[in-house]
Amino acid sequence: MTKERPHLGWVRFITILAGFMTVLAILSSWVDRQVFDTQEWGDTSLQLLQNQEIRDQVATYAVDELYANVDVQGELEKNLNNINPDLGSALAGPLAGAARQGADSLAQRALSNDKVQSAWKSANIAAHTTLINILEDKGTFTSTSGGEVELQLQPLIIEIADQVGLGDQARDKIPDTVGNIKIVDSDQLAQVQQVAKLIHGLALITGLLTLLLIALAVYLSPGYRWLTLLWMAVGLILAAIIVLIIRSVVGNSLIPNLADPDIQPAAQAAWGIITELLKSVAWTVIWFAFALVVVAWVISPVRAAGKVREFLAVPFGEYPGLTFGLLGLVAFIFLIMGAGDGREFIIRLMVVVMAGAGFWFFRRQILLEYPDADVARLRAFGERTRDRAREAWAGRPKSLSMPKIGGKSGTGPGSDVAGKPAGEAETTVIPTQPPAAAPPAAGRLDQLEQLGRLRDAGVLDDEEFAAEKKRILGGG
């Protein structure tokens, strides 16, 4: 076993380690992009507000804060007294109650407004920028006064108050502290900075380390590299599935314990939106693993894979410049797609370097395996495949008796169209084909000579030669 598969123990250890590092890479990449990417956070915050369950909770909170700080009944009574003093005290109470009942629907409509949603997104982006930079008070909706990072939702509440006709009163009556949600206090700022640096570094290191472990395992497994790639692909898929299971389990167990029953639907929706990027990263790893499965199959000793390598030996051997030029174009497009994120670009560059080295060694191997591969052999292979497909199509069953659905379809009860009893099965007589006449002896000799030339040229192997010879001689 040691001679057949050198370094097998190390390869297995590296494969398991690569799977573990993949889990860390997926989780750290998600945290890095979701928490520390301002644009990603702003887009996610907008998706949160566009969710119906979350919008209901935000509307309820905003209306509660509005009515808790503005004496709506007093303001109505004051305005009514200016019109008719006798009606002010009598109508203010009922009108305030009716206004409170309709305020939720008005708030819902307000939160669906593009202007309010833009204010919400701006508030989240400003708070996120402040949290990341930790420099100074910045923006309308955020502050670090007193060493605290806060998300200030008061402008959002005032915007909703404008929608329900209480904007002036809200600006005068609502204190500055209403709607402020503390994110980080002064004692936690240093810890937040350390965690941010750790996550930024971990996201890059774990991704690069996973790729390096894959390359190392392939290098240490000469003679069974296709098996190593297959094991690696299985490990990557298992790692991604573990992450998806963690996402589901945490969402189903953590939310009920942390959120009140009345806001659990909104919390579940928020968890699904926030972790959508985590799901996307996990599926990217799964598709990458499927690509490794394809590569493992192509370099495997399976006979069909050998035919594929023989096919690929033609472009790699006859037209290497054109082949590598096309691969380089694909690699360039792949790199450009990740140019917006420095960490992702480095990961993609590592993938391109590994793929380029892999294609180079693959070309050398298939040229050693098929040194005579050329367009003529490729054309002969295509012709053989076409002939076999034609033979399979010509040998298909041409007469099939289809059973009738239903017991009777004739003109009278108990009989079919031909007057047979309904229970009697209809039979179809298939005419026997006369045996094909054997080809003349001279024709068979010519075919055998042509068959021998094809075998000498390497187009047919011994097994195919024997089968064709038997067919020509009338044995099959």
C-alpha cells in the first residue's frame, strides 16, 4: 500500500484539515463581508425594511415612540379650540383614538415610501461607517459622543410623523434621546477593533490556507491524484453542508430564546436575510467542489476518461497557444469579477495560479500518454462514435404492441371495433425478416484488410478489432 500510494496518511490528514479550514473560511468570509463591508450592510438593511414582518415591527416601534412623546389628544384639542371651543374637549379624545388606530397603517405606508427607505438605509450606512472607522461624530443618524456608537432612528420617526400629520409636534416634543440604539460603548471600542482585525485576517488566511492544503495534498499523491481530488471535493461539500446546517440550527434555536414571541417572525426574517450571504458563500464552495469532481474524473484511469484525454490531447498538443489563450481569457474574466474586493481578488488570483499550473502539468501528461494524437485520429474517433450511434438507432425495436387503455371501445356492449370480446387481448403479428445474406467473400476480404489497417494505425484496439472481425465473418 505504501508503494502504491505514497504519503497516504499525510494526504488523509491534510484532506481533513482542509475541510475544517473550509468551514472557518466560509464563516469568516461571511462575517467579513456582511459586518465590515459598508455597501453590503447598507443593501442588507434595505432588504430588512422591505420585508413585511420587519416593517410591521419598525412601524409599531415608531408609532409607539411617537405617541409616547407627543400628546396627540392635547394637540388636537388645542387645534379644535381655535375653531370651536365647545367641540375641542368633546372631539379631541375620539379623534385621537381614531388617529392612533390608523397610525399603524399610515406608518406602514410611510415605510414603503422610497424617501423613508432611503433614510433608513442612510442611517444604517452612517452607523456602519462610524462603527468601522471609530473616529468621530459623523452623519445625521449616528454619533460617538461619550465614546458610544449609536444608531439614531429619530429622523426616521419624524419622517413617519410627517406622513401622519404630526411632524411639527414631533420635532418640538420628541427628546434627542428617543430612537437612539446603542451599538458599542466606550469600554468595548478596543475589543471591537481587535475583533475586526482578527476577522479581516482570518477571512484571508483561511481561504488561502485551504487552497494551499489542496495543492499540497495533490502534490503528495503521485499515482492517485484523482482520488485525492475526489476526497477533497467530498470534504469541501461536507464543510459547506455543515455551514448550512449551522445556519438553520442557529436560526431555529437562537431566535426563540432571544426574541419575544410577538417579534419572532420578524427576527426569523431578519436572520434569513442577514445569513443569505452565508448561504451564497457555502453554495460557491459546493460548485467549486463539483469542478474538482470533474477534474478528478478526467484524470482518472476510467476508460471513458481516457477517451476524453485523447480528445483534449489534440488542442493542447496541436494548438497550445490558442488553447492557453482561451484559458487565459477565462481566467482574466474570473479575476475581473472579484476586483472590487481585495481579499476576494487575492483568493481568485490564487485559484488562477493553481489552475494554470494544473493545466500545464495536465498538458505534459496527456502528451506523454497520447504522443500521436492529431486531428485525423480525432476525426476517426468522431466517425466511430457516429457509426455506433447509427447502428444503435437502426437496431431499435420498430414494431411494438401498445396495450389498450379501457376494457371496451367497440360499437356495441362487450365488443371492440373488430367485434372481438372485450376481454380478449389484441395481438399483432410481426412479420419475420429474412436472414441477411452474407457478403461476398471478396467483399469480406477487403473489409478485413481495411480493419487490419485501422488496427495498425491505432484507431482500433484489439478488442474492437476482434468484435468487428467477428461481425464481418457473420459471427455477430
